[in-house]
Amino acid sequence: MPVLLLGPRLQTKLILAMLSRLIPVVLCGIALAQAPAQAPPQQIDLTKFPAAAVDDVVVPVPSEVFNVLDKLGSPNWSAELRDNLGQSSGDRAQVALLLGTVIAEGFIAVQAKNAERVKKIGQEVLTLADAINVRSAVIARSKSITEKADARDWAAVRSEFDGALQDVRGAMEQLGDDDLAQLVSLGGWIRGTEVLTSIVGKNYTPDGSQLLCQPELVNYFSRRVDEMRNTRLKKSRLVTKVRRLLKDIRPLIKRDTITVETVQKINTMTNEVVVTITTQES
Amino acid sequence: MANVKKILLGTLVVGLGLSVAVARVDDALSFAHEAADPYTKEGFTVREDAWGGDLGVKDQQAVTAQLFKGNTYWFWLGTDTPGAVITVHLYDSDGKLVESAYWQKGRFAAAKVTPAKTGTYYAIVTVEKSSRERSNWALVYGYR
């Protein structure tokens, strides 16, 4: 095999020649990298950005909300767990919404530090994912949820539930089921809002109620439901009910501080829809 | 969104052209995660999903996020374009700058906010300098 061998002197000459070319480039790079960042404007006009960019909202993962709730006190999470996770009717819209509520239930079980419940929910996530052809996306998550629940590693379990939600959504989007993916998020959001309003309503503080100030997120969900391409899905009784819920909640969460009466009202509204989702009415 | 899209991790892509495009965004995403990495040791949880696209020089892109009072957030930005300078800054729904810290180092940038109230916030991504007509970028965020 031919090998290029260089003597020490030739090597030095080559290195020097290379350095003379590289130094300006490196200096330029360092200057660029260390250039002080220009101060950003204190005020911008958001209307100048494309509507599409501003209108789409990054949907928060449930952990972001539970992370705040952790700092607000130690509510009785066990009392928030539902005895029955609900039944799949076979209707894809119902299954997608139900899957969202079950994943949200997983977070509540984590808060309650109930390992057996967490494991049961992990299994149910797998069953429901199977019903809408995305089982393979959550097999590893389901296994990991069980292992981490056994190890009582609650932060890790929470992270796995976050990941399961993302994985299910990602898999559905890859299958072209964007509408169903949205329903999974919505199911999670509705059940999450139900339990959030329950917790905040029982031990009301203005700071706690602020967690409900999500007008743009509700607008975003409403738009996504309105823009569903699958007309049959869009006009189904369950999706119509979800759309009405979003429309009714919107004016209630526009204020910076939400009263205890409003919190309780939202709780009743979301509870009704969760019951509808979990009792196979579609 | 016009130029911003959620990046699906672990996407199986069929077709060479699309593979290359995704690879570039993946590279930008790797840099965003590289910027985020040290913060995980400080207790920040980095979201598994990410957002990205491509922008021309001096072009800007807004990413809208629902943030919660009580959490602290860092947004980390990366680009795959060598020598490019990118920035990310955070504004509230009135268009007021709200970040409490930011930094910019070539193809990496980051900004931090501890929201004074729960609500809608905007991460504004800008390509300040680049040798390419368009530069791929990727944004991730984390919370504590």
C-alpha cells in the first residue's frame, strides 16, 4: 500500500504554509464568534410577521403545567384519579380523544406516585395506540414507563408520558392522520384542564388560576378543529361537542386572573366532555 | 406555517432529495441540542420535539409558544451553516422584549425568560449573517 511519508523539515514547511492560510480564516471565525451580540429591540410589531407563523402555537407538554403545580403545593392527587379509564368504541375520533385523556391520566398517577396505576395506564396507552395503528410508536415508551414506575423514578416516568404523547402524534402525522393527531392533543388538554381546574378550585390562589390563561392555545385548537380535512370526523357528534367546549371556554380564560367561580365553571364544562369521551358516546 | 415546521424526530425518509433536506435540518437540530446540553445539568428539561426551517439573511421567523408563570424557560437555536450568525429573542404578546438573558455564539444562540404571567410568547429567530442564500435553523426549548 503506498504511504506518503514526510520528513520532519518538509512536514514543518507544510504546516507553516497551511498555518499562513488558516490563521486569517481562524481569526475571522473567532472575531465572528466573539462579536458582541447586537442588542435586540425592546419592542417589536408582531403584526409584521406572517400570520401563519404567529397563529400556530407550540402546544405545551403536560409536564410544563405539572412542573408549576409542583411548586404551588401538594394537592391530593390520588383523589383526582379516575377509577375507570374509559372504553374504546372503535370510532377513531373517540379512540384518539380517549388516548389523550389516558396519557393525561398518566401524569396524574405520577403526581399521586401510584406505580400500579401508572403501569396500568402505560398498558392502556399501548392498547389504544394499537386501535389507531400507532402501536409500534409507543412500545418502547410503554416498557420504559413500567420499568421507571417500578423504580419509582417519577421524573423519568413523567418524561416518558411526554414522549409517548409526542411519539403518538408524530406517528399519526407520518400516516397523514393530522386530524386524529390533533384530537389526541385535545383529549389530553381537556382532561388536563379538568384536573387543573379541580385542583385550583379546591385551593384557589390567583397564581394557580393563571395557569388557565391560555387564550391563544384555545384559539389554535379551535382553528385546527375548524380546518379538519376529514369532513366526517369534523362533523361527528364528539368533535362537535369538543368544538363547542372550546368556543365556550375561550371568553372565560382571556383575563389575567380567573375567579374561583369561573374555575369551577370550566371544571364542570371539561368534566362533561371527558365523561362523553370515556363513555363511548360518539 | 410558511417557513417553520415542527421537526419530527426519528423520521424515516424515503427518497434521496428529501433525505438530504432532512439531514440538513437534523444537523441544525444537533447544534440546537448541543447548545441546550449544558443546561440539562442545571435541571432544565429539554422538550423532545423541535421546530425549524430555513431563512435568508436578515429574515425573521416567529415561533409562538404558550408559557406558564412559575417556570423558567431557555430557548436554544442552532444552524448548520458554518460561519452564520443567528439570534433568538423573546417577546410577550404585546411585542415587548421579556428575556432576562441571552447569548449568541456564531451558529448557536439562546434566550431565557421567567414569565411574569402565563400567556402567549414569541421566539423571534433571525439569521444575521450567512454565506448561504438560505440557512437551516432549528429551535428547541426547555423548562425548569
